[in-house]
Amino acid sequence: MRKILLACLIFVLLVAQKILSSPRLDSVEIKFSSALTIPAPSSEKEKSLSAGGGIKLCASDLFFVNRLDARGYFALPKTPFSGLVDMGGVDRKKVRYGLGVSLFEPTIPVQVKAGHISYSKSISKLRNPAPSAVANPLKKSFAFSTGVGASLPTLSSSVQPLSVALCLSLPKGQFALPLRAESFFTEERNFAVSVGGAHSFGSFFSIRTALTGARFFVENTSSLLKKAGAECDGSFLCAFLWEANVSTPIFKTNLAVALHQSPYERVGAWLKVDGRAAYKSVLLDFSFFALPTAENFPDVAPLLGIDSAVVRTLQSALLNPQFVLFLPGKNSATLRCGLSVHEGVRVAASKNAEQLLVGKARAGVEYESPALTVTCDVTAANVLLAGSPPNKSTTPELYYGLSVGANFACGICRAACSVGFKYVPPFDSSSKDKKSLSFDVSAVPKKWSFVTLQSAFGLVFRDGDRTSSQLDSSVCFRAKTVLFNSSVNSSLKFALSVPF
């Protein structure tokens, strides 16, 4: 693997030498950001600094390469001032780099990526298939995302193991059945392969499907499994995921079925169905997830994902009706109302692995026009409907929330602001309630469109007494110019975090 990456690095240097002396360099992007944190006066902590930066080069029609994307970033983690002198340079573990090339685009497009690549889509589902309980009641899109989702590193991405990814496409216009094949291999010897295709039956019906197989090293990373007598040895295990999408003008559905090899010498399986029905101004989204093989596994580990994480959700269901009203007038304004109701059965993170039935409800309203968008939503989350948690740490934290946000354009700037309030009632008679208030605002002045100003502050109260408060502010400068027929984009961001 390292020899392959060394060859890729040599290739990047050769390409860099070529494009720096050629007008085929399309764009250069340079980014740098830093954040200063000042502790509270009563705290014994020091002032600390974090920073990050990097460069991205994009070129086209270079040698036999149709398109090229080479980038590299570094990160300085949050470090006290006294530790900056003793660092001895940038930590190589915090350096991220990647190279992506596109070949044979007119015929059979091929994409190759190497470096610190991150993976999503079908791979994320195999890591943890349980749906998120944070459902947006005003969700507009209904997506079907399959494949390995290989992404080159960015300034804010985390460090990933070195890997190589390959993507091959058979275009629709040149082949009767368009297909897309993707794969990757990491330095940890994990790999995955995904093949997907699509076919349309006229303009009213289409079907897409994909099959993904992965082989990852799965090991016991939880001390809870050892305490419960469910400890397992690490080994390479396989998982397979089949996904399908059926789409019509009024109905869309996504189906996913997976099989997971297990260290407990059994095969785990899960099923997930998502759908959307639309008729005129009414939308209805629904979702269902089930883990039917959970009873064949230890109670504390119903399923292990390919990243060794324990999947504790046994079953969940969600309903999300929406109503969209098109308001009269020249502004083409809309009013959208939605309600999301979620219910799930999950295993408590305890030795006895009690099953808990937890619910969540969230309602929202949005007014949207070309010049103004206003959103308001209320939430009641982690409502314990059934089950007896053994202690406070395994009890879902019940809370209620309210948030209001707006995006607007005025004569001097484009701005966005939001206000949020969260209330956590006391767990028992001996505990205290918790209230938190947050406010965020950002603005881009029209006369100085290269500047973005952001500010946020938060307050936390326990039983009426303020326990913490924080102010975060940042300014970002952007510049764009043309140099040697190439577009040069740069951004510089400074952030300050101060308690008050």
C-alpha cells in the first residue's frame, strides 16, 4: 500500500512540475483558518490555539488525464500556548492529502482516488444502519444514495487511513444498461466493492438498484461486552447490502436489506424501508427499520457494524406528513408545515441490556420567498414510553426545544440568524433542571462581499443559576483572481472563543 501511495506522490510531483509551466491549470484554492480560545478568568487553563490550512490544485487535459484534483491539508489541534514551542513542527498524523484523476471520459469514464479518503453512502449504512432520530419535519429532498461515496480530504475532515478507490461508469448513451462499479482498499486491508445500475420505463417509472460487499476488521472495542460476557476476538468479517429504489411521479421508495457476518458465528440481518407519497400540496414521508436477528445474539450486542460499533436499535418507525401552500402574489412565496413522529426500540447500554421504547416528536413551519426565509420548530425528544432503565446514565435524556431562524437580504447585507432554547427537566428530586439558550448570526456585507462575519453565544443555567456562557466570533476573508489563465481562490478565517 505504501509503495502504491509513494508512486502516487511521485506522479503528483511530476504533474505539478508540468502544470506549473502550462496554462492547463484550471484553479488553485488556498485555505487557512485559526481559532483562539481564552479560558474563563477563574479557570486554571491556558489560552489555546488551533489552526489548519492547505492547498487544492485542479487541472484538465493533462497528458492522458482528463481532470486532476490534488490537495493537501494540515491541522494543528487545540494546543495551549506553552505547548506550541515544544511541538517541533507539524504532526504528520494530522496531515491529510489526496489525489483524484479522471480518465477516458468520452468513452468509459474512470475515476481513481488515493490518499486519506473518507467513505459514505452504502458504507455508512453498513457501519450503522439505524436511522437517525433527528428527523427534519420540513425535509424537502428524497435521495437514493448508493456506492462507496469516496471523498477526497477537506480542511475540516478528519484523518482517515490511507486508501485507494476506483470508480468505473458505463454511460447511458453508449450502453443499453448503464452501470457504475466502485471499490476501495485501505492500508488496514479493509476493502469494499459496489455495483449499481438504473433503468427507466418511460417518463413515469424508473428503478435503480445496487449491491455492495465489504470486508472489514471487526473487534471488541466496548468494555461493556467484556462485562456482559460477550467479548469477541478481532477478525475480518464480511457484510453485504442490497438496495433498490422505485420512483413514480407520486410515489418513491427505497429498500435496503443487509447481511452481516458476526464474530459470534451467526449471521445478522437488517431491513430498512423509506418512502414518500406526494399528491398536490401534501407529502407523506415514512420510514421503518428492523433487526429481526437480534434474538440470536447477545443482548448487549444485537449487531456489530463494520467499524466494530454496537448497533443498539432493534426497531424504529417514522411518519412525517407535510403540507405546502403556495401563496398568491408576485414573490412566489410558500408556506410549509410538517410534523415528524418517531418511535424506536433500543437496548440500553448496560450489562442487563434492558429494552427501552423511546419516542420523539418535532413540528415545524417555514415561510420561504426569494428575499426572506423564516423557520420555526418545536421538539420533544427522548420520551421514555416503556422500559425501566437501570440507572441515570442509561436513561435517555428527555428534553424540549424551540428554535427560530431566518435568512434575509437587505440593502446593506445578506444575513442569517437563529435562536434556540432547550429545557432538560430534572431526572429525579435530587437533580436539577437544565436550560440552555443559543444565538447565532452571520452576515455578508454587499459592499464587502469578500468578508463573512459570524458570531454565536450560548448560556447554560442549572436550577436558575448560570453555569457557563460562551461567545464565539469569526471573520472570513475570501479573494478570487485570475493568474496565468487559472482561477486562484483563497480564504482566510480567524475565530475567537471567549467565556463571559
